[in-house]
Amino acid sequence: MSLAGKAALVSALLLAICLGAWHVATLPKASADAAMDPEYARLMGLDKPKTDGLPTLAQLGAASWKQLAHPFHDSGSNDKGIGIQLAYSLGRVTLGFALAALVAVPLGFVIGLSPLAHRALNPFIQVLKPISPLAWMPLALYTIKDSAASSIFVIFICSVWPMLINTSHGVASVRRDWLNVAKTLEAGTVRTCLQVILPAATPVILTGMRISMGIAWLVIVAAEMLVGNLGIGYFVWNEWNNLSLSNVIFAILVIGVVGMLLDLLFGALQRAFAYVE
Amino acid sequence: MSLFRNPFDSRPGWGCACGRHASTAEHEAGSPGAEELSARALRAAALRALFPKDAERRRFLRAVGRPTAMAALASLFPFGALEAMAQDKGKIERKDVKIGFIPITCATPLIMSSPLGFYEKQGLNVTLVKTAGWALIRDKVMNKEYDASHLLAPMPLAISLGVGSGALPMNVATIQNSNGQAITLALKHKDNRDPKNWKGFKFAVPFEFSMHNFLLRYYLAEHGLDPDRDVQIRVVPPPEMVANLRAGNIDGYLGPDPFNQRAVYDQVGFIHLLTRDLWDGHPCCSFGTRSDWVKENPNTFAALYRAVLNAAAMAAGPENRTTIAEAIAPANYLNQPVPVLEQVLTGRYADGLGNVKNVPNRIEFDPVPWNSLGVWILTQMKRWGYLKGDVRYKEIVQQVYLMTEAKRLMKAEGIMAPAEMPKKIVVMGKPFDAARPEAYVESFAIRKSA
């Protein structure tokens, strides 16, 4: 058996063990005992089998199916299908991410090219970089005065740093020889930047973007839970509200799958721009 | 001369307000200065615009009393707004209105107005936006993201005064609900029901400026506990209360329904007491918005007002409660199981300790924002140090709580509006006199402002 085949087998086995443990852990407990007043039992919802805590696999399956069957249903301003919620979240991530790229890539170029700019800006970057993006939220809400724009700002602020640092690093570490060749060929600054430095630094910049996108997807869920704008984070919050763990688990799985797809997308981009020296 | 005739006089025919003069003109010629006179004339014009028909104006004045009417008018200057409100069903300035709400049963009238068509009937297209917590509601109202919102009854007072946020004048159109809250404790405390033994407990309330916070503090203090020293009171958004109770992060909460009943339904807690047992008829949530929005959109505001008043009137009928529970249960609104909402609204509920209780007035809907309710809230804000120095209790409340407007619109919609507050304010056996707020604050042994 090939290595890939063995790995697949182990993965499948792990999944089976997890699901089996889940099934055993969530077997329905005895519901109303005979001595209980029937009306009390009905008011407590104990007249039907009820699990406390985690849902059973069947319940999770049913809940997921219900969501997946109508991904674009729209039953009011606070109840939309999972597809629409995902579109909202992806839209916000894309916008915040694009704004961050617009700022981070040119600024990264400047920092990478000019040692002065690097030294001058470095302290600011080092202080601002480790701040949790959500810590900006109250300040953003207070100053921007718009919750949708605030969540986009939070995405912007969290995705700007990896891109900025990677761009400046990529630009600064372009091989001297290539720059010297450009100089001997009397290429101007702009031409050197666009035709020598940019292609050389692209793989590093894309790595920065891949990291940024990963962080942005982590943060959007939390931001939406906090602010309550429509989106996948809101979906989780709304179902938490209802203590409906089946739907919460379903949403967690969806978030994981979408995050993986985004990562794969940037992985493919990286491969497309990779070069061998 | 008719302009100077006192329109605040509820009696028909000629004669003056004080009764000592043959006519109002004579009365006024005798006493006030020119400035006062012109102010009065202005207000008189406003009142005439509001109530073009004499008989109607007299009825209104009899219902609310002269000083209240004067204060309400003063709070509503400039006159543009008043004139527009006078032509009752005037053209609404905007059809699309965005209203924020927290998914709790307190918001019943303003939520049910959407599925049951009360907004539509007034020609409004209302988008209800579910919101994650009260701090966010405050920010979104102040940021003008929401046109109007579900608010905790103390919030508009706090925001108008700039306590806990920037100052922004707010208005309360209606009280959403009275009663309807409870103290829920974790099941492990089921044999520890005496508050005297609760030292070190961790409690949750939905917001600092909430009836929940003030009632919990009141209750604990009456049992000899200092809420600032002997227990911890944290702010937790209502939807997260049950999860926190289950996780053992808190020992209990004074929270809004359905989350008390939900804790029982999920077998993590029991209902220690209903807030109606502390103060039967206490207000909880309100419906209001920024004063500038009211002044810019008087007709839209009046239309919203009518919709919510009609909804409150329907919600007040016990026979409608089951229908309402079904209307507000879906994921778009409260996202709760119908049996839980039914228990909250009908008052026949499981208490989590094996008993079925029957308390028909567990939650009630009296929409009039009685000013004395606001004064009580301010006394508690003073008591617990949220307000410092001299508080102009009456003036503040009169500016924020649009009591006269609520009564007038109720009458116009054919809804019974009592002239006096239906229940006297008695909190845990102690009566409250809204005319003497400062003495009330001083009468408490446990308080922060001592």
C-alpha cells in the first residue's frame, strides 16, 4: 500500500473513532420519570426524548441537512440561509483584505527599499502588530460610527501586518546581483521596481497574503459575533442564543471548510508565481 | 385676544385658570411679565395646533393635568414637530425604518408588530435588526445606524444625562413591558434560598443601566448585602446568561425572559423569584430614539408610536398570548422554542424545582411611560453612585419620557389609557413617593452615595 493510501486509512480510522465516541457519549438519557407531574414534564420539554448537552449524530445530520437544503433561504432580516451568511462574511473579508493589500504592499516596498523608513517605522509596527484586532472594535465603533465599516476596519488592521512585513522583507532581500544588472542596464527606479523587484518578491508577498487571509478568516467570525452583523459569525451567535448546538457545530464545520478552501486558493497562487533561481 | 386665552384651561367657556378673574385675559394682565406672556402665547399656539378641537383639548388636559401638558410641550419645541403631530395621520417622512432589538420577551410589542402587520398598517416598512448586546444598541442608536430601538427603561435617561456614554438627548415613546424578569439561580443552590447566605456570589445582569441591575441591588441590600462589596455583579448579554450559568461562571442572574425560563427548560437553573414579587408593575424595557430623530421625522415617529401602542394593547390581553408566542418564536425574531415563550407569556410555568406555578401577571404590557417610574430609576442611579450631586429628577424625566404623547395617541387609537398610574409604586413593601425623591434616596441604609 502506498503512503497516501495508508495515510487515508489512518485518517478514516481517526474519524470513525471520534464519531463512535460521540455517538456513545450522546445516547439519549432517560426522560421524564414516572413520578413526575405530566404537566410539569410537558413544560420542561421532557415528554419527548431530549438530550442535554451535545446533540446526537442523527440530530447534527438532520440540522446540517436542513441548513444545506436551503442555503439561500431568506425568511426575514435576521434569518437568512447559510449561503447568504457566508457571502456576507466573505464580502467583508475580501474588502478588508483588499484595502490592507492596497496599503501594505506599497508601504512594504518603501520600507524594504529605504533603510531609513525601515528604522523609522519599525517601532510603530512592532507595537501595533501584536494588538488583538478585536481590541480595536470599541474604538472603531466609537470613531467610525458604523458597525459594518468597523468590522471591515478590524479585518483591515489584522491583515495589514503580515503583508507589510513580508513585502518589506521580500523587497529587501532581492539579490544584489539582479539590482546591479538593472543598474548597468540603466533601468529607472520605477522600471526596476516593477520589472525586477516585484517579480522577485512576489512569492514572499503571497506568503504574507496567505497568512493574512488565514488571520482575517479567524477574526471575521469573532467580529461578527461581537457586532452582530449578518454573516457566519452572526449565525453562530444566533444559534448560541437558541442554545442549538447542532447548528453551532454545523457552522463550525462550515467555517473550517471555507477556511481550508481559502488557504488552498492562496497555495495555488503561490505555486503559480514560484520560480527557481 | 383669543391667542392669549389660556388653552391649558380644561374648563369650557370663559373664566381663568385660577378662578379669581372673570376671564383669562384679565387674569394674565394682572400677573406675568411680557416675556412669560409671549412664551405662554407660543405654547398656547402650539397646543392649539396639537388639538384644533376645543373639546378634545379639554379632555386631554383633564387626562394628563396642566403642568404635565406644559412640560411635554416644552420638551417638544421647536413647533414644527408639534404641528405635524397635530395632523395626526400626516404624511410620513420616511417609509423605511430600522429598529434594533435584543431577542428577549420584553421586546414583544415591537417584535410582534412585524409578523402581525402592525407596522404595515401604518404604512411603514420596518427592518428589525437583532443586536448582540445593550452596549451595541446604545452605540448604534447614538451612531444613527438605528432609527429607533428597543431600550432598557433606564438607558434613555442615562444617555440623555451622558452617564456611561456621551450625552445625547433621547426620548422614550412607550414602556415595552412591566414585570417579566426573574432571579434565576444555578440548580446547585436549590437549598440555599436565603439571600443572607449569598456572600461571594457572582451575579449577572444585562447592563449597568438596567432595571435588572437596580432591582438586584435593591433586593440584595434589603437583605443586608452590599452589592458593591459582598457580591460580584457582572454585565452579561442576555443570550449568554444560560451558557454562563451552565458553565458555572455565575451563580445566578437577574435577567430578562425567556432566558430565565430557558435555564429551567435546559435544566441548569431554577426560578428563585419573579421580579413582580419585588415590585408588581415595575417597568423594564422601553421603546424610543434620539430626540433629533423625533423632531426630524415627527409623522414617522407618530406612526411607529401608533403601531407599537396597538401591539401593546393586543399583548395586554391574556387570550392573545399564545398566538403572540408563536409569532415571535422563529429564528428571525427570538429563536426560541415555543413552549418556553408560552410559559413566559401565559404565566403558567415550571419553576425548575418540580412545581407548576400559575402567575398570570408574570409579564404585563402597560405602554404609558409614567414619569414617576423614571423618577424611581433616577433615585436608584443616585443611590448607587451613577449620578452625583443635585439631580433635577422631575425635569429630566419629563424631557425624556413622553408620557402625555403616549396617552394622547392611545386615546386617538381607541385604547383605554388610565389617568393615574394603575398601581402605586411599592418595592418590597416600601412605598415610593415620586414627589420626594431625595428623601427616598436618603432613607436607604445601604447605598454608595452615603
